[in-house]
Amino acid sequence: MAVDHGLKGRAAVVTGSTSGIGQALADALASAGVDILLNGFGDPAMIERERAAMAKTHGVRVLYHPADMTRRAEIADMVATAHREFGRLDILVNNAGVQFVSPIEDFPIEKWDQIIAINLTSAFHTIRAAVPIMKAAGHGRIVNIASAHALVASPFKSAYVAAKHGILGLTKTVALEVAQAGITCNAICPGYVKTPLVEAQIADQAKARHMTPEQVMSDVILAAQPTKRFVEFDQLAGLMLYLASDAGASVNGAALPIDGGWTAQ
């Protein structure tokens, strides 16, 4: 039986939502009656099929904006477009992210810059643009998709771990600033989810650690999660919908692990 989260008629921006976790979160919001602005890279025809299918399936408005998360003017235009087209902006989900695995001494400087820009700085720009809209409405929900790597580190991921730790600092600071404005800002910290990004990490880790992909899966990736299972998309979506709903109004500035017990160790 579907749960009514009381979100029907609201509007959301979900960054990095043309695949993986972001796509699943956008679809969950649409299924709850939320108008969605999708964002991300990919084949234009595939993105349009996804957009149209989501709109038809859930009976909501679904738009797409191709903002590059390394370009602040495009990010600001994306938020402004959602506000203009929907007439409101209730929910912002910062999900866009990239990864690169390398020993620190060999870590390409351009990869560091790219990861910090997409995984951390883009969230600053989206929040900066969205908060005035939410303050004017007296209501808003900001959900930052961090990672278990926002709470603990792993070798060979210096830029990603630094960016995700930064997301927690940003989350807490924004939460304090907007606490009396009817807005909340929280971070979800997933363990490993079997996304295209994680599948690429498996290959990269195999190279960095001189292991087979199968060994990386058993001894590196799922070794961190006591359940020995990947986190499922619908589990992440359930937590995100709670935070976006009125039921989550008193959760603010929180870092919420959903990692099978990884960070309990």
C-alpha cells in the first residue's frame, strides 16, 4: 500500500537525475505527486524518453535542464527555471556527483578540481539560489546526498572524501541559518548502491589495488557493509521522502547513514 507523504502539488529540483540514485529519487518524488525538474548528462533522446515516461506514469509535470554542475551561471538558471515554470520550489535534492580513484601522489589535479566542483561547490550554488525562494514561501526542504564517505574515509579517494565531508559542513551551516524559516537541510549518507558510478569504481579499484573485480566486490566494496548487501534505491527514496515531508520537519542538520551498519564500526 502506497504511503501518502503529503507532497502532491509541490515542486522539486533533483541534480544528477538522469541515471542512478538521482533518477530513482526523482521518480519517487514524481510518484508522490511532485513536479520535477531533472538535470544531468546523457543521450538527449534517452533523457527525453525518461522525462516523458515519468510525466505520463505519475501525472506530474517533468522538465529537464542541462545545467553543467561546474558552471554557476547555468546552475542559477536551472533553479530560476524551476521556480518560473512551476511557480514554486519546495524541494531541492543535491545528488550530482562524480568519482575518481587514485593514490594521492598520482591524483590528477584537474580531477580534484572537477570532483570538488561537482560534488561540493554545485550544492553551494543550488542552495544559494533556492533559499531565497523557499524563505519567501515560508517552507522548503533541502536534501543533500552525501555518502558514508562523508563520515569515514577510504584510501585512494582523496577528492571524493574531502568533498563529501564538506557537504556535511555545508548541510549543518545551512540548517542553522534557515532553522526559523520553515526550511530544513539534511544529508543522506548511503553506503554502496549498485549504480553505474559504483560499477566504474569497482574497475578503478581493481586497477589501483591490483585485484580482480570479483575480489574488489567481496573484499573491498561490500566488506565495508556488515549486511554484505548493496543499499537499494527504494530504501534511499523512502528516507528522502520522509525528509521532504512534513513528518520530517524537526529533522534538521542531520547526517543520516543508510549503509548497512558500515559507519557503526
